Amino acid sequence: MTRSKRFWSLGVMIALSAYLVLAPVQPAQAMHIMEGFLPVGWAVFWWVVSLPFFVWGLRSLTRITRENPELKLLLALAGAFSFVLSALKIPSVTGSCSHPTGTGLGAVLFGPQVITVLGSLVLIFQAVLLAHGGLTTLGANIFSMAIVGPWVAFGAYRFLLASGRERLAVFCAAALGNLITYVVTSIQLALAFPAASGGFVAAFAKFAGIFALTQFPLAISEGLLTVLVWNWLQSYANSELQTLKALKA
């Protein structure tokens, strides 16, 4: 990458990041599903489903940091990227909101197992420190944002990478990981609160339809920002990327 292209990419990344950070938000809304919003049965169910994935991811994360300690800084970057982006929220429906997730970058770099742990830590910190989301609903939020989203992102990346268009693969991974998170959240809310007329299907259509108004532009923005970060990593963290490629191979 030439010097002018590097400066252009860095400038666009800074501008887009500043827009996402400084854009006005409603702090009263909770991130994802708020504390106490789900019935107890559903809250426990999502905890039980999510815990095995967290344990699996913790083993993968431990192995990577033990065998390649030089990747710890890149792991911290992936976690910070997800923390900052997922803290930016736009009110969407009662008890929830729309926001970027930032998990696509980590899924592309380290795989979906590792980002399950990073995403879970992000959600815990935000629930405790920022009152975004909650502890009783943490299992549901982990399943949508830190499990399904990263797996879809990783699958999209690997599928499109075969075409040789790496940046397109990164963009689609981030965008689809974002969108599928809200499809799953819509399913979770529809299961917990089926409509009086039409049941689950009607409730899902309502939740997903309202989410779509804000989530599609957010997904595109996240995809573009993730590509810019990827370009930056190729320029300044190429050795770490080569190490990750060797691990995947």
C-alpha cells in the first residue's frame, strides 16, 4: 500500500470513528436486551446454551496466548474495537436498541471461538459499568452477539475469501455478523413475547422490521470501518497477521 493510500485510509477511519463516537445517542436505552426484560425461564435457557461456547472459546484463547504471546496486543485491539462499537446505540424497540457489534473483526482474525470470550467480556463490562444490557439477560446477549454473529461472520469470510477478494470478504463478514445478531435478538424477543394475534411469526416480523430501519445502515458502516481497520493492520501489523494465517493453516 502506498503512503498516500495509507494516509487516506487512516483519515477516513478516523473520520468515521469520530462520527460513530460523537453521534448523539440516547443513554437511557439499554444495549441489546435490558436487565430483567426476559422472563426467568428464557433468561436461564440462554445462559445454559451460551456457557459451553464460552468454555470452548476460553480454551482456544488460552492456547493462543500461551503459544503466541505476541498476539496479545492484537487480541486487546479486537476486544477494544468491539467494546467501543457496541457501546454506540440507537433506540429501536422497547427494551432494546440497534448498534454496531464490532465482533466481525475478531472473528476474521482469531476465529469465532475466541471472539465468544472477548464479546462476553465486552457485554459484562458494559452491563456492570455502563448499565447497557444486564446480567440476567447476559446469556441471551452473548448468544446473539458473541456466538451466532461471529460464527456467521467467520463463515462469510471463509466462503468469500475463496474468490480472492479479501477486502470484500472482510466487509461482508462484519456486515453480516452485525445483521444476524439482530435477527437472533428478534427471534429471542419473539419467543419470549409472542403476539396475541399471530404468535411467534407476527412478533418476529414486528421486531425484525423495526430493527431493520436502523440496522442496515449500521451494518454497512461497520463493514466499511472494519475494512479500513483491516487495511491498517496489513500495513502496521503484518507480522501478526502472518502468524495468525500460519495458526489457521
